[in-house]
Amino acid sequence: MKWFFAAVLVLNLAAGGWIALSKPPVADFSAREVSPQQVKLLPAGLPASAPVADPTATLVEASAPLAVQPASAPAAQTLVAKAAAPAKAAAQVPAAKPAALACYRWGALDDAQLSRVKRELAPLRLKTSQMAEQREEAPAADGKRWVYYPPLATQAETQTLIAELKGKGFDSYIVRTAGPRQGYLSLGLFGKASAAEVLVARLKAAGYPNAGVDVRGKAIQRVRLDFVRLESWQADKLRLAQQRLLPGVALQGVPCR
């Protein structure tokens, strides 16, 4: 009987040891430090069989600073090109060319015409430096034409010239009146310019090339208007004014100085 009880005791010890070895060890949570930041709440309705990600790995990934990835060479060149594009485009824009300027000469005008023109020039807003008046003396249009021949070196030569002219059918006499034409030979006074020109042509054909024509009568004042450095819109308005007011008095374009 002793050996039976001994066998039962041995079996009981063996069974107790096997049971003790087969149970999982009890987790000692007191030995571990748990931080609240490491606690991860699962969303509601998540199946119990769904795998749970390792919170430690998640926290490590979240807390690790993101490494700044250097841009690749092509990407860096693209960024530099985009940044330089506006500056390059601005450099390629051609500078605005200055507006072309025009210069004109209008006249000669008498006093009445000048007054009309000045009244119409107000819309051009001309500066003082853009218009100038040049006064000239012109012979009267209705004056008579005087045909003359300049005197020769001596009085004896002039007398010989008078005789030659008479022999060829031209009557003449020496001007005795004091003045710029004193000593000249007078060959005729004509009311029409065409008659005077015919006589001058005959004298030159006969071998007297110095014959000339002078208009006798009171000289009148004429005014010439010079317009300089006009802008395009001013030039347009000036041409329209000339066509409307005095189409018979030419408006001449001249080079700007």
C-alpha cells in the first residue's frame, strides 16, 4: 500500500507542476510606466478581431521630425526658372519709343489771315516754344513792273550801252532820282507782269543778260508761321485748320531741327 500512496503523491506533484507551467504569467503592470499620450482609443464598432497597430510605433513615427527632402536638380532648376521668368519677361519688353514730332511752315499771311488763324489755333494748346512768327516785306500784288538794267563801271560805258540798246529797238534812260536804283537804266514801266517778262526775255536774247524786273509800289507786311516739335494730334488739327481756313495758302512740312 505504501508504494501506491507514494505513486499517487508523485503523480499529484507532477500534475501540479505541469499546471503551474502551462498558465500564462500574470502581467505586472506596476513594473511598466504607462504615459497617457501612448493610450490609443479604438473607434466604436471596431471588430474585436481587427488587428491593433502597435501604439509605440505610431507614437515614434508621430514624434519623429519629418526630414526635409532636398529638391532634385531638375525641380530646383524649374523653380529658379519660374522665379526668373517675370524678370526676364520684363527685360524683354521693349522700351516705349518717343512719339514722332512734326514741324511745319505756313505762310506768308497778311494781317487779316493771321488774325483768323490765331483764333483757330487755341485747341492745339501750343506752347510758346512751338510757334514763331517771321515777318517779311512783300511787294504789292497790284504794283507796276519796272524793267531795268544795272549801270556799267563808268558813265561813258553806260552811254555806249544806251546807244547799243537804241540801235536794237530798246529805248532807255538813266535814273537820276536819288535812291538804291540811281544810275540804273530804265527800259519801261508796265501794268502787267506778263508784259514786263516779255521785254526781259527779249533783252536777254539780244545779249543783255543782266536785265531784271522790279515791282513798283508800297510794300506790304507778310507773316510766316513756323511750327516746331508738334505732337501727332497737334499736327492733325493744324492740317485740318489749314484746309478749312486757307486752303490756298500752303502748309509745308519741314525737317525739325
